[in-house]
Amino acid sequence: MNQRREFEIAFVGLKPGVHVYEYRIEDKFFLPYGEQDFTNCVADVKLSLEKNNGFMQLKFDIDGSVNAACDRCGNTLPMQLWDEFNIIVKMVENPDEMNEQEEDPDVYYISRGESHLHLADWIYEFINLSVPLQKMCSKEEMGGPKCNKEVLEKLRKMEEETRKESGTTVWKGLDKFKNLD
């Protein structure tokens, strides 16, 4: 757990105002979280923390790249990461109860006696949210050198077979009603 200390901020001694932190995230960061849907993560996370009386505003800027499997052909694709996320951290007497009741996912409560912000889980979540949901070669690249042509050919054949089968079985019984006058 010692390696996680670099993702903690001791905010008690910070003066009110904006403080900027930068983190380089690579594959080893994700080991405690288990296997991911991507590899070769190189992400830069820039955190702007604005400390105010009773609350803090956090702005995470995610930039970088990962390799992910194409949803269509299964080959590895480089994917760009780029996103930003905002969280408001409020200091209260009963943070567990407040976090359960809070409906806004961008608001988080901590105890007034807390001295550190633990960022690792947020960074993990935000990098995962930055990976595009659809991971496919662009139309121009499809069938190109990065695509697995064998898989694309099998998919094309399966699609043809499905069309043939569904075309004959669905309408087969309706032919007898075709020329009724």
C-alpha cells in the first residue's frame, strides 16, 4: 500500500487557492485493481485542486493513450485518452451517511477530521471512463494492415448465412397468402 501514498494529498496544510498536481499513470498503477480491458497505458493526469473553506473543487484532466482490442476483429488498436472530470469534496460531520444520500456523483463527502485526499480510486475510474466505449478501426482502416482479415472474412460469411436463413424462414409461410383475391 506504500506505493499508493503518492496518490494522497495532505490538504490540511494547504493554503486556500488553486494547487496543481501531475501524475504519470502506467500499467503498474492498475495491478491492485486486477486485469483491465487495455494495456500499455501511458496517461498524464493533471489535477487542479481549489481549496476553499469547508470544501474543495477538484478538476482532473486526463490525456494519454492505451492499447485495446478492436471490437470487430480483435487486433490491438491504439486509443487516445482525453477527458476531464470535476468533483466537489465537502467536509462534514457524518460523511458516510451523506455519501449514501447524495445523488450527484460529482459530490463526495469526507470527515472534518480527515487530513488526506485519496486519489487513486478516482484516477482509476476516470482513466477507465476515458477509454472509448466502441473500440473499432475507422472506416478507412477497416480491412487495412491493422485489421485481422481472417476474422473479418468469418464475420462476413456468418452475416451472409444469417441473412439467408432469416430471409427464408420468416417469410416462408406467408407465400400462400401472396396472390389471394
